[in-house]
Amino acid sequence: MNKKAVIVLSGGLDSTTCMGIAKSEGYDLFPITFHYGQRHNREVQQAIEVARHYEVADHRIVDLTFLKDIGGSALTDETVDVPTEAEEGIPVTYVPARNMIFLALASAYAEVIGATAVYTGVSAVDYSGYPDCRPEFIHSMEETINLATKAGVTGQNIQVKTPLINLSKKETIEAGLLLNVPYELTTSCYNGKETACGQCDSCQLRLKGFKEAGSADPIAYEN
């Protein structure tokens, strides 16, 4: 029986790279995408395109729009401006407890389908100050998952895989290019425009990564 992996797939560059890595490591891919009340639906739309590219058997899209009601982030509250420059400390684009919620639900899905791994594209290098992208959090969450699930307590541990955790955006892109990851299908823009703004922090980090990797970014930008 083939081994299975759940991939937290946002439709962005990092999570799509994780899809390529999981495939290269011999897993059957089971992406899960969360609609969490973000400013736009483009992430979800691109995640659908990425899943179609990899010809996955099942792609789950989960409604978490209650996170928009909670607010507290420029990504879910349209009254808060998306920054165009890097901020000191934890930026306003941090969504409270997002990765904790995502990994909890992804691990539940993994347990049901018998997956032994959950992939998430967090990076401790280019993580913009988000507390839920740190190795300490990932290690703690993996331990909690295996304490809280039937799979874990019966010896069928679920591993939280973070292949990008120690990679810069440049290194992530280089790894993805070797695996023919379809970056033309991804989006990174916080503003969610069909043509990326090129100005938000996420666009700037992506553009910098492609430039340093010596490769042209295949998506279109306004500027």
C-alpha cells in the first residue's frame, strides 16, 4: 500500500513546493486548503489549479471563515492596511493561531485516511516574524498531535514535515525548480489581484527569492 501525506496547500509558492517535495519522496498526495476569510479567494483558486496539476485523488477545501469574524490580522480585516515594508516584531499580517488550527485539522484528516505525514511550508528563515512558523512550535505541535490522536497512541505516529524550515526563499525556489514545481500556478500577493501587486511584503520576498535564484518569476506583476 502506498504511503499517504496530507499537504497544507494554500496555493502559494511554499506550500506548492511542499507538494513537489512530497511527491518526490514517494507519497500519494492529499492536499487540504483552508478558506479562512482571507481578503481574497485567489489563494483557494490557485490551490485548486495546483492540485489539478498534480492529479491528486482528493483535494479538501475547508471553510474556516470564522477566523475573519475573529479578525486581528491585515489578511482577514479589510480595515487594516496590508504593509508594503517589513515590520519589526510580529507583523499585522500574522493571523492568530492560524498554523495551529491548520495543523490540528490536517492531522485529523491524516488520521482518518491513514496518512503518516503532514507537510506544511513554514520557514524559520523567511517567516516574517510569525510565531507559528518557528521550529519550537512545530516540534511541540507534532508531540501534541501524537498525544491527542488514536494514531499516535497506538504507535502510528503522524509526522509534521517542514522541508523548508531552514531554507531561504531563494533556496526554496531552487529546490522547487529542480522538481519542476508549477510556480506559474501559484500566488503570493497579499492583495489577491489577478496581476500581483509587486509591492506587498509577500510579493517583495518572492521577487527577491527568484532574483537571487537567477530565475524569472513566471507570474505577472503590476510593476
